[in-house]
Amino acid sequence: MDSTIDENKMKKESELWWLRRGKFFIRQETMATISLADGAIGILPHHLFISSGVGRPNLFVTPKKYSLTCRKHSYHKRKLLYKSDSLFKSRDAVCCSVGESGEASIDIASDGTVPEVNEDALMAARKALYETQSRQETLEKERDQLLKELATSKVKQQEFLAKVEEENETGRLVLEAERKKASSKNLKVEVEATKGSVESSNEVAPLKDEAYTRRYETLHRAPKAAESASKIWRQRAELAEPVFPKSRLLDERDEDAIVVGGRLALLIDDDSQKSKLLSDGPRREIPDWMARRIGSVRPKFPPRKINISEANTSKFKSLELPNPAEVWSVAQAKPKYGDTLIEHVIEKEFIEKKRKALERALQRKTIQYQKTPEEITLEPGTGTGREIVFQGFNWESCRRRWYLDLAPKAADLSRCGITAVWLPPPTESVAPQGYMPSDLYNLNSAYGTQEELKYCIEEMHNQHLLALGDVVLNHRCAHKQSANGVWNIFGGKLAWGPEAIVCDDPNFQGRGNPSSGDIFHAAPNIDHSQDFVREDVKQWLNWLRNNIGYDGWRLDFVRGFSGGYVKEYIEASNPAFAIGEYWDSLAYEGGNLCYNQDAHRQRVINWINATGGTSSAFDVTTKGILHSALHNQYWRLIDPHGKPTGVMGWWPSRAVTFLENHDTGSTQGHWPFPRDKLMQGYAYILTHPGTVSSSETNVKFCLACWM
């Protein structure tokens, strides 16, 4: 590079380097490489700076090494530029030019000539330098702060990872402890069961030994008894042997002899009495007067004849029996007129024939009752409003083939005015009564088989009766246990798992959503908020309607799930009639029934509202009030607004009144109605709005009041 200073070129393409208090050496050659040691170099673009030689150095450069190529003017002598601590003595001017490639050319003027410097530009450059330095310091501080924060975050991250690892270890230990606890619990249960079986076997073993001992003793005594019996019979035979005449062979002269007697000889011969006494034995000694009377009464049969000549000359004749045609027959005998008994029988037959003729005439002339269109029109799930429901079973009906017993009574129920028959739960159940269902599609229950059920429903339909099925939708019994021993895995066609059970069921570890009603603690509570559960229930109800023949439903324990789901099920299955069992406790004060039962019947009304009015409900409020009202407290039967105090007073078309059912009465007797007040109770509900329901045990009282 040329060492001549070109100011225009320096302004446009290069930067000015001012070396102050710098330590550098120039080699003896024309071209020299300058190595920056501890000098400070400031980067000042497009300006030429001259050191004043006074004051503190104020120009710095970043610690970066540059390789510089320099050339001195030919008229300068080689000399060491560094003199003392400053350059102001020599007043040498160093001009440096740096290109884009990173190489710099330095021109040193030692003749004392100093280029002109613009003070304003110098001040602006210094100001820019100060700003650059302050910015650099700020950036360094920020960098240090970020490094500190990074270190802090790393420490926190390590602490967090350690904490997470500790929590994972704790959770693993807890799970392992719970697993061990569950396994130990199962082991304890198995041990207890084994102990129970061992104890029962220990209890049964003595009984079996005792039974075997008795059987052995009996078998041991049997030969002795047989020997004694044979000995007795042998003695009897020996005693009876001289009684019978010895048999003798007939010779040629006796071939034509006639033997008269046979069994008759036992009656006429004295030896016959001996044989009878030997076989039976006398109870007491016969007195003489009785012996004489017996001898006089005994018929005189002819003695035994030996030959024909004696038989022909005897005054006695052989017995001649009449022909069978001459014997009197009851079937062929003609009645004897004039006999009082015969005349009474003839009169009774005549009256019966006349009664049947009158019945046939009345049937021909009777005008059949025609239902009005209002009576034929059915509302969804609530019928016509004129139904009389008959509960066709009780708590003990499962002990018999109930479907076959109930089917023949359909005609009698229809003639009595019954319009709907409430049948027992049809599904397979853990309890024989049917209220703990397991496999919903298995209809072979304690009441009968599926074919017997269909036959019973067909008989009901032949008599124009509605068949209501008792369906249990709130809960269902599982078929299998889970890995931790909980019965929450279902079988059959609807093979659900724990996800079909509500999560707040305390006994069965469900994985579904919380329950929308009360918990039934005896079986897993079904989560009706699950879509697959509702679809399966709707398909099952439609199968009962279409394949089995049910016309409506009686819904068990509807307090366990929301009435909104009941609305969905009723709209999907479209029953002719539906009743919900919302059994809630009434209000009592001091052991006595409160007069105001509005809160109780409001809860029943709220459930009916939740179903959208598609279902009726049992009027439990009216039943509870009648228990007290019929004991000379008739003021309880009317509320302050002049209406009945039960559900029938607020929504009569959705109230199903009753006095007894399989829970309140029958053999359970949870809440039996007073027996001496049944007639009054049925007289009340039959003369007030609402659908009447009568139990199987009280139907005669209901019909007596209705007729």
C-alpha cells in the first residue's frame, strides 16, 4: 500500500486510528508488521484524530488483534517510535487506514506536520464514543445479569427435578403400599373364608360321623331284626300247620267228587276262628254271651260234600248267581219319582238351565260400551287418566311359577274393571324378587321363563289389559370382580365396566361422572350421563316393548338419577303408561305427622317436572296422610286452599294413589296400612282424582269399594 495520506480516501473508505501511548515496534524492513501490545486503540469512523499529549487516554479498542502492514516515507529514518510515555514530544502523526478485508495501512509523519482537525466532528466523535462505551457497559451488565438468572434458573430447575423425582418416588411408594395393603386385605379375606370353610367343615364333620354311626348301627340291627322276624314267621307257620287239613291224593272213586267250600270253609269251620286268632291275636277274652250271639248270627252254610250222591240227595242247593245284564246299574237306573231328594235335584237342574238361557238373552240384548275419543287418546307415558292399576304380585310370589298362576286370572281382572296389570321385575337377579338385576337381557327369573312371561302378557292383551314392566334402571349387580377385588365388571350382552358406575359410589370404585341423585348402597349405581349407557338402556326398553310385549313401565327408585334421563327413555320407548317410585320421608314433629306436607309433595312434583310430565308418580304423600287422617283426624285431608293435601291436590293427572304395595305391606311390612281402615282408604282414593293402584293382597277391598 502507498503511505501517502489521501484525506478524501480516508473519509470515504477508511477509518482513522489514533495510537496513543501505544507500544509497537517497526522492523528494519520497508514493510513492517505492527503488533499491538498494551496500547489502546479507538475506532472513530471517517475522522482523523491527533493526540494532544496531555491528559488521560480516552480512546480504547476491543481486545482484538489486527495484523497491520505499514510503510514509512523514504526520507524518514528508522527509529523506535516509542519515546517515554507519550507521543507529544515527537508530535508524530500516525494515520491508519483499514479496509473491508481487515488489513490496515499506517502512515507515520515525523516532520511535525499535523493535519487539520475539525473540533465539532471531534466532539461528536467523542460523544459517540462515550455513548458506545456506556452501551457496551450496559450490555455487559445485562449479560452478567442474564448469566446470573441462567445460573439461578438452572439451580431452580435442578431443585424442581429433584422435587419431582422425590414426589414420583413418594407416589410410587404410596402405590406400592396401597397395592400391598389391597393384597394383604384380599389375603385376609381369603384366610377368613378359608377359616370359615374349615370351621364349617369341622362343624359338619361330627354330624357326618354321627350320621354314619347311626347308619352303621341301623345296618347292624337290620340282620338281627330280619332274623327275629323270620323266627316269628316260622313260629306262626308252625302254629298254623295243624290247622289246615292234610292234602290227600284222590283215587279213581273220588275223581267225580264235588268240593263245596273253598274260602267259604273258613267261615263255617271252627278252625277259621283259630287261624284268625293266631294271625291277629285276641284283644281280650270273648265273654259267653257274645260267643252265643256270634254263633246265632253266623250264616248256616251247607257242610262240605265229598261225593255226587250226597250232593244230589242234600236239601241244600248250590249258589246260583244272576247274569251281569240282570244286575242293577247306577248308569242305567231310572229315577224314582216321588222321592224328595230326586225331586230337589231335578228342580236344581231346571233352575240352572233357565239361568243360562237368561244370561244368553241378556248378552244378545246388551249394548256394548263404546269408549269416547278422549278415553282412547293416550298421552305419552300417562295413559288416558282413567286407569286402574293392579299390582299382580307380592314379595313372596317368586316362590311359585307366578306367570303361569297369573295368566288364567286375566279374564277375572278385566271383568272387575282393572285396566293395567303391574308385573314383577322380569330380569335375572341376585335377589329372587328381581330388584337386584344383573343380566338385563336374561328374562329367566324366579317368576318363570321368558316364554311363560310372553304367554302371561298375551293373556293380558287378550283381555284388553295393559302389561306394565317393573324396570330397575338405577343400579345393576356386577358379574365379575376387578383386579382389586371390587364387583364392578358387568357381563351378559351389556358388558359394561367401572366407567358405567358413578364416581361417588363409595362401595364400587366407579370411574364415571358424579351421581345425579341419591346413592343406592346395595349395588353399583349406573352413570346415566354416559352416552353408551343411555343408548343401551333405550335399546333394552324398546326390546321389551317390541319383542316381549310390555305396554308401559313402573320405574324403581327414581330418586337415584335425574328425571331428565327418564324423559329421554320414555320418549325413546313410547310407553302407554309409566309410573315412578319416588319414595321420600314425610315431615314429622315430636313423633307425630306434620299437617303441612307441601315440601314432601313438592319434591315429587319436581321429579315429574324433570321428566317433562311424561311420567306419573306414586302419591306417597296421600298414603302417609291417610295413615293419620283415618284415625278421626279428617282435617288433614284438606289443605288451606281447599284442595287435597297430597300430590293429587297439585297435579292429579300425574298422581297414582295407593295404600299398599310389595314394600309397604306383604311379608316385608315396612309401612303397612291399618287393616281396619282399608275400606275407608280405598273409598277415599276411588272417589278422588288420580290413577288408582291396588296391591295383589288388597284387591278385594278395592273392588268392594269400587262396586
